[in-house]
Amino acid sequence: MQYIVIIGAFQALISLWFLRVREKKAISNNLFIILLSAIAVHLIIKFVIFKFIPDESIKQQMNTFISACYGPLIYLYTLTKSAKDFNIATKWYIFIPFFVLMIAYFTISAVFFIIDRVDQRLLDLYNNTSMIVIFATNLYYPIKSILIANGGHNKILLHSDYLIIIRISGYMLLTDCIIIISKVLIHIQPQYTQIINDIVRSIAYTLLLVICLLILRKSLTQESSSLTSTNTFGNPILLANNQTETITENKTIDYESRFRELWEKLDNLVVKQQLFRNYDLTLDLLSAQTSINKYQISEMLNGYKHKSFYSYINEYRIEYFKQIINKAIEKDEDINFLSFAYEAGFKSKSSFNRYFKEINGKTPSEYYKNIVRQRDEGSAVF
């Protein structure tokens, strides 16, 4: 078990270093850095205890408080990825159990050091209380994270974020299940308590190692994707002779031959699936839903179609709005501009009015009056 602990601690430190040196100032990266730091500290403390603390009751029984923060951290990561402008400071209270256990852990350790012996009743009280708290936090927050991820999957969350949330949460829940099974086995076969505890701890530390590998793999995948996109679009790349050259695209590039088929694929998906009606649609989300690299989408829009992402999306929203308002006029139904704008994918009245006039040269009410006047004139002529 000591080998698993030290390997896991080393892996956590390597992953932490890798993520730290490639940090992109994102809140989600910072949360993963904190999670890796917590895992590394957790495993290092355990290794020191197993290696240098002679008292078996401390080695085998005293829970480490750090695992109480694992569930809250993956929950915060889920919120940052599934909600716009999320402020993690508003959820400060979810770490209260962690800080309470931390104070209790160091207080009891100090008491044992001062009295120079282990008070078994005090140790049992801490272990039972900490086990309940750790079990509850690593059950509640992973389940909540999975529910949020499934609710935001294919809407806001990228596929890679969805997968890592589901997998890390799943491993935390698996650890809780193993704890329940071990308690049942200890109750049935108390003579095997030592063996059962060793097995459970070994599995738990192995799962922590797997979580570190998952975070490292995601970071490596993002790095590879970023390098591929950079090289594709002519940004600086590292050559074999360790010299950096800047590859610039020819200004007379033939966008038509490069992007015709890819643009047709993108545009057909946007129209067929009415992706523009999602008011939370972003370039990243459009890339995830169409399986087209976001840098290619950006270059197609800017270089091939000469328009911004929001201009492209809002043109379809305005066209959809005009279709439903024309149908309402034909059927003599009540007209509600704001309701129709929301249905078309706009998030606010101000942005709808601004883009409508920008694209059509008139306000929505002017457009409506013009359509009604044309219909009345047509009826009069007929």
C-alpha cells in the first residue's frame, strides 16, 4: 500500500506541475490545480504516517481530513463549466466541513503529542465523525455534479468537460460504495478488520491515482489540440533545428476551394437543427455540436463569409423571427414581438432590436407595419 501511496503522490505532483506551467488563467484550471494539490498532500501525509509513525492505531484508523474537499471541488468545476459568469465565492460555505475536520485533525494530533499517547475514545470519536462527513460530501456533490453535467450536456458543456466530470464523480461514488461494503464486511467478519481496511485503502489510493491521470490526460489532449490548431492556421511552430519560424498564409488564399464543403456542412447543421435558436450558443458550443474545429469556423466566418460569429447566427434568428411573424399576420393571430424574439433565440429585447435594425434597416414595429400595409394594399387591389 505504501508503494501505491508514493506513486500516487508523485503522479499528483507531476500532473500539478504540468497543469501549472500551462495554466491559461481559467478558473477551472485553478480548481484542478487545487484538487491535484489536495491529492498530493493527502498521499504524502499518508506516506509519512505509514513510514514514520509507530502507533498502529494512528496508521490504520485516523482519517485524513483532506478528502472532504474532493467532492466540493469537482462540483465547483462543474458549475464553472455549465454556468456563465459563475462566481465561486458565492459557494464558499461548501468547504465548511473541510475546515472543521482540518481543525479537529490538527487539534487531536496535538493532544496525542502532548499526552504522549493515543486516547482511543477521542480517536474513535474523530474517526466516526469524519467518516460520516467525508462520506456525505463525496456522495452529495458528485451526484449533484453528474445531474448538472447531464442537464447541460450538448447545450453548454463541451464533451471533454462532460466526460471528466462524469468520470471523476463516478470514481468518488465508487469509493463511497467500497466504504459501505467494507463496513458491512467488518461487521460480519470482525476478525478480518485489518485486511479489509488495507484493501479498501489500497483501492481508494489507486482511484486517486486514476483521477490524477484523468486530469493529466485532459490537459495533454487540450495541449495537443491547441498545437494542431495553431499549426493549421499559420501561427508560430517549433522546427526540427529548434528555430521558431512564423508561417504566414498567402493573402490570395482560395477560401472557396478550402472551405466550400466544410461550410456547407456547418450551415446545413445550423439550419437543419436550428442551432441558432439556442440563446446560449457560443463558438465553442457550435464547434462541439457540429464536430468542426472552432478555429476553422472562425476563419470561415471571418475570411470566407466576411462576418462575425454573432452576425451569422443573428441573421438566422432574424429570418426565423420574420417567418413566424409573417405566419401570425396571415392567420390574424396576436403579435408579441418579445415572445417571438425569444423563440428565435434572442436573449434580451435590446439585442434583438439592435440586430434587427442593423440587418433590416428598420425596427421590428416598422417592419410589421410595412408587412400589414402591403397586405392591405394587396387586398384592396384584388
